[in-house]
Amino acid sequence: MQPWSIGVFASVDAGLGVHLDVAKELGIPSVQVHAPHQETRTKAAADAFLKRCQDAGITITCVFGGFEGESYADIATTARTVGLVPEATRAARIQEMKEISDFAKLLGCPAVGLHIGFVPERGSASYQSLLTGTRDLLDHVAKNGQNVHLETGQETADHLLEFIGDVGRSNLFINFDPANMILYGTGNPIEALQKVGHLVRSVHCKDAKWAPLDVRGTAWGSEVALGEGDVGMETYLRTLLDLGYRGPLTIEREIAHDRDRQKRDIGTAAALLQRLRAEILK
Ligand code: MG
């Protein structure tokens, strides 16, 4: 793949992300994919999806896990339901994430990603057991020759760094999403990127506007089309350049309720990224 290959977040079946056809029609050469439901995580489904990608000249760069019962309705609900942090579902979700890693291996994909959830306070019992569970997952993923990329946004950069350091495994990295830092109100995305940049192995190109100050951190900011928000795409890409990042630039546009607009916005985002890439990487 060329440096800063344009990508889009897609899905194998009914998960988050656009259908593969959108990437194909827009001529986008790489995808991250949302893992399919358990019943379709089969060898036959993997072979069929991989063939569709190969026929379209599309490389799969990361497979993201998601779980039944997760809801992003508001920040409090997200904290209660998302990722490996909720204790009632943790063991089952770690098991499912291992199965997603096995499915990603069938796709020939070297990385799996996830929102791990709102990492608890350092030193708490829940934090300690999350460390143990995460190591267990990482050891399975390592046997598949893969890394885990943690999606950013639910923690500050400092807390994420502490957690990754405390886990102490060599295959735990970061999928940096600048818009999530704004949406969750967890910090200036460029400053966060500078702190965690040495661990960034994949990125989302997504944009957002801050929530008003009085509700920031408790109410969502708003996701907007790339280039129309508060991230500052040129600064974002120049920061990635300074950090030595040359991996894919994966566009994420989370408006699944409006597929026409989603496709249009992804096309516009791809054009913006191609223009900036030409200017910055010349
Ligand atoms: Mg993201």
C-alpha cells in the first residue's frame, strides 16, 4: 500500500460502517471492517468477503469488534454498555473478541480493533481485572500474529498511556480517532495525538464539533462531515507526518440512518484527504 492510503470503515454484513460496494464505487483502496455477527463469522463468509475485496483491489487493514448490548445513545449509556469494561459481560466479550481475531486471521488481517470501554480508575479492582482480561486477549491475538488497536476517545491520552503501559504486552497499540476526543470531551485531539503518537498504528479520519463547555464530557459533541469540524484536518495530517505515521487514513462517517448522505460525505472526504496528501507528502 502507498503511504496514507485512503480507507473507509466498512462492514461485512449488517454491522457499523458502509457496504463494501461504497468503497468499490468510490475507488477507495483500503477498508477497516466491522466484524460480522457470530453466525456469519465462518470460513465460507471470510473467503467470500476476501474474494470481493481482492477483486476490487481493496486491502483489509483492521477488523473491529463490537458486541450485543452496546449502546452509544449518550455518554453515560456508552460508559455502562461498551467494550470489555462492563464486568457482567466481560468474560463473554473477551471470548468473542478472540473469535473475531480468528475470523480476522481468515481474512489475512494483521490487526483487530475495539472500543475497550471507559477504563476504570487506576488501582481499582475493576482496573486490575481488566488488565488480566486484556492480557489474556492479547496473548490469543499474538498467536494469530496480530496486534490489538484500542480506539481512542473514552479516556484521556494520559489514562490510555497508563493503561497500555500497565498491560505490559508488546502487541497493544492505538487506533487514533481525533473526532472521538471532541465528541467525548476527553481532550484536544492534536495534543492527545502528540502524546500517544508512538503507539498509533491506525487512524480514523472523522470530524466533530465540541459540545458547549457547560455540558462537555457529559453530552455528546456533534459528528460532522470531514473538514467541517474542530479537528483541523491539515494540522491532523501534519502531526501524523511529524510522528512518522504512514499507514492508512480510514474515513469514518457515522450516519448510517442516511446512506445517501453518508456516501456523498465519504466521497468528499476522500477528495479532501487526497488533496492534503498531495500537498503534505510531496
Ligand atoms: Mg472511530
